[in-house]
Amino acid sequence: MDVEQEEMQFLGIYGIFRETTKLIFTWRRIFSQITLALILPLSFLFLAHMEISDLFLRKIMFDEFVLDQTQTSTPSFDKLSDVVSSEKVYFFLFQIMYLVIFIVLSLLSTSAVVYTVASIYTGRDVAFKPVMSVVPKVWKRLLLTFLCVFISFVGYSIASLLVITFLFFFIILAFRTAGGGVFLFLYVVQILYLAGAFYLTAIWQLSNVISVLEDSYGFKAMGKSYGLVKGKLGTSVVIILCLSLPLGTVRFVFGHLVVRTSSLGILSKGTLGILCFLLFFIFFLLKLVTETVLYFVCKSYHHENIDKSALSDHLEVYLLGEYVPLRPRDVQLEKFQV
């Protein structure tokens, strides 16, 4: 990276994206190789899942419609009922298989990109084979962090639902009305819920980087991420929005115009599908690199100097054999004066 660590704390949203694009274009060879090996299959899987799920659901809905028109207690009804039940089981198994493969590929992509950016930061030589040899040694830590974040999201959603339900009925009983005031209340609560969800997402993004570069994973990594986000929360949330909106838009366009719309011709659908595919893996790579740059910016903001030689030794451990985490005092928490 061109910016010194002491100066990274002053990078804003534009500066972080500028540094991200510089990294990708300067080291386009290694990032292209990572994209072809991991992010490309992930993007194809993500979009293909929508197409296959839609075919599954249409088949199930059609067979259920035929089943409703079939006289009960007949061999045809029993046979068709068994077919529908089997289709639902296959659909459920397909969703589970997709979820597992998607999570694994996503974690492998994250570990590869974070390791690569950290290696570039320390001035190490970066090659594709060493990076790919490191990936299997890191993704289990990321998986544990992902599971902890998932538990946190579930707990947050359940707690929010209970609070919203209680307040909803309290307002109705207290004011004996279910008019516009209640709907305004629900609208405000929804905004607050989304704000909390974005805050958790910001913590999650940095937790992934911490799980690779520090002696922390799971809830411990989330705790460290919580500390790093302080002071850079606005920047983190805006960056997440800037990266999530394009990915969400690609998903929406592909799902509604390519998968479900019949008005477009095959050629138009194919062209739009390829465009969505290209945009998805580009934005996904941009997202992973930006998260790692944001980590270094947050560390600099809190005056936590990362010793490059110690971090380089930390990364070297991945290549030498079994992972042995460095102690925090060796790598991370050395304060510098500004």
C-alpha cells in the first residue's frame, strides 16, 4: 500500500476505495487468479441457485395444483402425493447443500484475499500457490467466527421481535387505536432494526479480517472488531451500504429479469445473465479487499501500530506448517504517537 500506517487513519470513504482499487489493479495478476479459483465459482453458484430454485418451486407448485384437482383416495392421488413429498425433500436438501458450499467458498475467498492484502502490506512476495496453500489452514477460524456472528444475528432478531411485539400491543391497549400512529411506529422500529443489523454487519466484516491476522476468532474476534469500529462506525456503515447495494441490485435484476421474467428473449436473458455474473464477482472481490483495507484504517485510527516484520513472520507461519498464533504483544497492540 502506498499510504503509511500513521496516515491511514485519515483516509475517508473515498480514500479507502481509492486504496482498494490501487491494490487490485497493481496486483491484478494474483487477484485475478484468486477470482478465477474461488470467487468465480462462488458467483456462478450464487446465481445458478436462484435459477434452479425457481425451477424446483415451479415444479412443486404445478404438481400441487394437479394434486388439488385429483380425486382423493385414488392410486393417481397417492402416487402424485408421493412425488410432491419427494420433490419437497429434494428441494430442502438442495438448499442445505447450496448453503454449505456457498459458505465454504465464501470463507475460502475471504481468507485468500485477506492473506494476500496483508502480504502486500508487509512487502512479502505474493504468489498464487502459497496463497492457496494457506487458505485451508485459515477457513476453520473464519467458520467459527461466522457461526458466532450467525448466533448474534439470530439473538438480535429474536430480541427485536419480542420488543416490537410488546410495544405494538402496549400502544394498541394504551391508546386503543391501530391507526396511522401504529404504522408510523412500526416504520420507525423497522429503521432502527436495520440500523442495528448494519452495525452487526460492520462488526462481522472486521471480525473476518481479525480471525486471519490476529490471535482471535469467534466471539473474541467480534469483541475486538467492536472496539475497532468505534470512531469509524459511520465510515464502516457507508462502505457496507456502498458495497451491499450493488450486490443486492445484481441479485434483484437477475432474479426478476433473468429468472422470472418471460417477456425477454433468450438472447437478452443470456446477455443480462452474463452481465450480472461479471458484476457480481467484481463487486464481491471489491468487497473483500475493501474490508481488509478498512481493518488497517481502523487500527491506525486507534493508534495500534502493526509491526510489519512481526506480521510478516505471522503470515510465514501459515506456510511453514500448522498454525501457531502470535501473541498480541508480538504483532498488534504497539501504540505509536501522532
